[in-house]
Amino acid sequence: MVQTIFRNTVLVGSAVVLVCAALVFGLRYSQIKQEAREELAREAVFVREGIDLNGIAYLEGMEIMDHITLLDGAGAVLYDNQGRTEKNDWPEAPEYRTALEKGEGYHIRRNPEGGLAMYYAFRCDDGRFLRIGRALEPVKEALSFVGQMIWVVILVFLLGFVLSFRAANQIVKPINAMNLDDPEAVPYPELAPLVNRIREQNQTIREETEQRGELRREFSANVSHELKTPLTSISGFAELMQQGLVPQEKVQEFAGDIYRESQRLINLVDDIIRLSKLDENAIPPEWEDVDLYELTSDLLDSLRPVAERQNVLLHLEGDHARVRGIRRLLNEMVFNLCDNAVKYNRWGGTVTVTVKDGAEGASLQVADTGIGIPKDQQDRVFERFYRVDKSHSRELGGTGLGLSIVKHGAQFHGATVSLESVPDEGTAITLHFPDGEP
């Protein structure tokens, strides 16, 4: 911050110095031209008076460095102190044309020697014209004047350089020493809004960190519990079989129990891994255009054997709708919704999946005629390991993570999830995908 303040101060100072130098140069340049014009006008008056008294002899006796030319009213050169009497450039000279109109005129241009010269033309009372030319170097004189000021400017600049560095340090030092947790520690009133905002953000970060820590602890506890349950069952069954306490006719039944618990354990680990990847945005970016209608049709075909065992009818309605997403993750999201709709349905119920392609984006709704979800639990069903009917869910092999994967997958695709449910009548969960890239 010190470097930024110092750099900006030096830049501002340099700009001010340059602007001042340009202004001084411009003013001095104009002043030199004005002084030369006034001197030539005064000199023309003196020369005219001398001519009136002594005629051209007055001009011949003068020792002057200026270029003096006297012409009659017709434009013929009567006298030229530099002997230029053959070439008559008066009709084209701007100062002559101005003198014809206004009685006097002046103009700056290059002289035959190559330098700048100011020419002043004056109409006398007898109709003759007097012109005086003087070598003029306004640029050199102005730069010479500015050059005299350069040393002063350099000294001022060096002094400003030192003072800027000290001022920057003095400004920043209280800020660096500021305690953001102390409301009275704001060194400058102008910083109060910024400090208050930082303090609020710090408080929000602390609260979010504590909340994340609490969720992490809760998640760890739930994972430990969920993992321990099937592991305990598997260990118990295996111990009984190892000790020969299981009758031969029950061995197959115990083996089936071990298989089911191990499958439940595998499903649980898989769901935890998926959620971890979603939390860390570790899903490979295999984005493609996916037809939700075709994807759902294939999923329902795979679920029909399970649905038929529970006498649940599967229906697919709507039309084709394409979204930009990761096919594998979309497949898992829709599968979880349909699988839950079948598992938690009643005997002889129905599951209806509706796919629509609207002006604001595609949508997919999974509606069932199952057990429904109580109003006070509808906000929690997307939490990890939350089950409305814990015993029934475990009997069906549920891990309690299916809807969490749906929620996180929707967030990953920029989609929204809405739920409508009436106990003992059914549940409808809708995914809405915005139009365009997520």
C-alpha cells in the first residue's frame, strides 16, 4: 500500500510539473512575441519621424541590425538596408495586406537566412509603407527561460519525492497497526464503512466455519453410525457361523443377510464418495448435450423389474428436452428420484415422470402415489442420512444419501429442486434446468 500511495503521489507530482512547464513555456512564448511586436511598433514610429525630418538620408545613416524597407504608395522599393530592391515580395506578404486594410500588420515567418523573423508593416501619413523585420527565436528564448526554472523544479520534485514517501508511511502505519476486532481502532473516519464491512465478513466467515465444523462433525458421526450398523451385522453373522452356532439349514439365510449388508455397505461408501466429489467440485468436466426424455426412458426400463415386484406402474410423459450437463451425474440424479419413488410407493401405486421443454428451460418431475412426507420434515429430506421412515428405509437398503446427491447434482448443473408432498397421497419432486450453460 505504501508503494501504491508513493507511486501515485509521484505520478501526480510529475504530471503537475509537466503541465506547469508547458504552461510556463506557452505563456513565455506568447510574451516574447508580444514584446517583439511592441518594440517593432515603437521603432517604426521613431524611424518614420526620422524620415519625416531628414528623408531617406536618415535611414542611410542608421546602424541597425533590423531589416528596414521603405516603399512608395505604388509598392516600389525606395530603400532597403539589406539591398533587396529587385525582388518585390510585398504584395504576397501577410503584414502588407493587413497594413493596406488596417494601417498596420505583423507576421512571423522564416527569413532568407533560415531563421524566424517578425515583420511589422506600417502605413505612413504620406501613403508610403515602412516595414521592419527582426530576427526572432521565441522558442529558444522560451526554452531558455524554462531551463532556468528546471533546477528549481528538480529541487521541488526531490523534496516532494521525500515528503511523499514519508507521508505514505505515516498514512499506512496506523492502518497496518489497526485491530479489526476493536471498533475504536479505526484511525481514519473514512475507513469506518470498509472496516465495518470487513468485520461483518469476518463474523460471517467465523459463523460459516463453525457451521461447517458442526456439519462435518455431524456427518462424521452419521457416517460412523451408518457404517457401523452393517459392519456389526456382518461381523455378528460371521462370528456365529465361525463358532458353528448356525444350523446347516440356516447357513444360506445367514449368507444372504451378510450379502445384503455388504451390498448396503458398498452402496453407502459409493454414495459418500459421490457426495465428496460434488462437495469438492471434483466431477470430471465431461459436459455434453443430454436428452432428458431419452435418459429417463432408459432408466425406467432398468427399474421395471423392481417396480413389478411391488406392483408399481411406471409412466413417462412429456416431450424431448435437451440440457447441457454431465450424463453420468444426470443419470444418477434421475435414478435416485425414480428409485425412491418406487421404493416408498404403496402396493399397486404409480410413478409418473414428466419431461418438459419450456421457454425458460427444461424440467423433469417425478411424482409418486406413495407414503408422502410430513410437512415438518419436507425441508430436511435433502440432508445427508436423513430418513423420514428410518426402519422402512433400512429394510429397503436405502443409505439416506440419495436426495442429497440429487440436491448437490442440481447445484452443480445450476438447476433448482422443488418438492411437493402430502402424507399418504404421494410426493412430486421437480428439477428445473435454466436455459443455456449452467
